[in-house]
Amino acid sequence: MSNRSSRHQMAVMIWIAVFPTLTVLQLLLGDLLRDAPMVLRTLVLATIAVPIVVYGLMPLLSRLRTRLITARS
């Protein structure tokens, strides 16, 4: 597999992890953070989202990706 293909796959995996995480956090915390300044809202959401994505979702997606690649071979 080429380096370019791997980077594209990684970008898709990150998007698959980040988009739903931020959407759910917005749904859960949107009302609570509505009146906070934008920078504070972003800080709070990023502080919660990054560990969820890095330690929770990305390892799962990496294992799934490995299984899919192995199954194709």
C-alpha cells in the first residue's frame, strides 16, 4: 500500500472519529456552553473530544482497518 493511500485512509479514519464525537458533544453540552465565548467553547470541546478520539475511537478504527485489509488479502 502506498504512503499516499495510507495518509488518505488515516485522514478518513480521523474524520470518522472526530465528526460524530464533536456532534454528540455539541448535542450534550451545547445549551450549557451557549453563552460562553467561542474560544472557551472550543477549548472545552477539544479537551473532551481529543482523548475520546485518541484513546477510544482511533484504536478501534485502526483494528477495524487492519481486519479489513487482512480480509482483502
